[in-house]
Amino acid sequence: MTTPSMADDGTGAPSARARAPRQFKRRSKRAKAWLPYLLVAPAVIYLLLITLYPGVYAVVQSFHHVKFGPWNPAGFANYEKLWNDYQFWGALWNTFVIGSISLILQCVIALALAFYAYRDPWVKGWRIIFLVPMLFMPSAVAFIYKLAFHDGRVFADILIRLGMIDGNLAIQSSIWGSRALLILADVWQWTPFLFIIFVAALQSQDEEIEEAARLDGASWYSIFWNISLPMMKPVIAVALILRAIDITTMFTNVFIITKGGPAFGTETISYFIYRTGFKFFNFGYASAASVIMLILTIIIAQFVVKRAFVSARS
């Protein structure tokens, strides 16, 4: 004669004590599945509050005439005004010119430094020095370049003492001189950002492929140009997109060094939005310019990244 086990309450069904571990296991699996989402939920909520809400707010505001007082519906009037605003198109052109030249220089310099820092033992030991400019505050860098080339005339005084020039350099009196100053400051500070990414991309590549090419007699330059560089295309595209977005929002250097001058020749889209919103208090118009710039940035970024990944797979 058998006696009822602890898993049986005498009726043939499992007892409550036997059912409890299985329910606990189901709950623990469910808790483990939801735990990652619960851990990142505060960060996601915070990011949505500081990004999604201001974005929606700007879109709604762009369809209104907003200065001081109530919002007056404007429809697409702000966007139509932007279409005919030569200063807005000039700011877009300045952003493109300054940003593209700065981005090309940063990419070329960062690739060259990454190549030598990755291969050359001497440079590899000192590559931490390349990261120093990125540690400075952007406002501090802007003030340094303003003092060196404009207010303090440090650069001009050095050239005068060397006998290379006779008087002060009026760099900021010309449009291209002012643009060159902004490009120089941006390249000096943010080339290390691309340098870090490119070095990491080179270090993550398969060494056996490079070893096979070297055994076939290929030089380091040939290996880099024909093997490493094509494999880095997706990484380069993403890095350039990140820097391009940052350059699009270039404000600190323009505000401190040039104030958008001379003759609006260095006014970027960010400074145009600032001037429209916080000098003329036309917040609806400034929001419309922000929305247009956001749409253009998304379209260009999507196109570049898609082309880079497609070419890398082919």
C-alpha cells in the first residue's frame, strides 16, 4: 500500500507545496526578462524628456507666430518666409562650407595619425598626447583662438618679431580669414575624436588578412589602402556622421570668435537660429529653421550611412 507523497494531496493533483516552486520559476523567468528594461527605463525616460518633448514643442511652435504673449496660428507662413530669406540660405551655405572643409581635414589627419599610431611603435607609445585637445572646453578653445588671432594679436606679434610681416594681420576682416579661423579651431579640437574611432577600428580588424597580404609582398601602405580602408568604410561613415551633426550645431566658436561676421560670412545655421530667437525674439521663425535643419540632417545622414554599408558589403 502506497502512502500519498508530498507532491500529492490524496486526490491525484499536485499539492500547493509542489506547485509553488513551478510558479516561482515562471515568475523568476518573467522578472529576468523584464529586468533589463526596468534598469534602462529611467535613462530612456530622461532622454525622451530632454529630446522628444523639445522636438515636438519646436514643431508645434514653428506653425505659430510666437514672440511675447499668446501663440498666434501661422500655418506654413514661417516656412514660406524661410524659403525667401537669403540670410537663412546664406547660413546654410556657410554651415556647409565650414563643415565640409573641417570634416575633410579632420578625416584625413585622423586617418594618417591612426595609421602611424597603430603601426609605429614610437608613435603608438605617445598616442595619448593626440587626445589632449579634446579635453579642453569648447569655450576655452574659442577664447584661446580669439586671443591668439584677434584680441591679443599673439600670432601677429610673433610674425612681426620674426620679421615676416610689418603690421597686424586683419584675419577677421575677411570672410575667408574668419572661416579659416573657425575651421582651424574645430580641426584642432575634434580631430582626436575621429582618431580614437579609427584606431579602434584598425585594432579590431583580422590580423590574419593583413599577415597574408604582407607575406605576398604587400607594403603597409598598400595593405592600409586596399584592405584596411575598405573594411573601415562603415566605421568611417558613422564617425563622420557624428562629427557632421556636431559641426552642424557649431555655435560656441562662432559666438565667441566671429559673431557671425564679417557681413554674415561665418553665420552658421545654429547662430542664425540663436540670433532669430534670442535677439529678435521671433521664436516661431527660429523653430521653423530648426525643424528644416533637423529634416535635412536626418536625410543626409540616412543617405550617407546607407551608401557606406552597402558599399562595404559589396
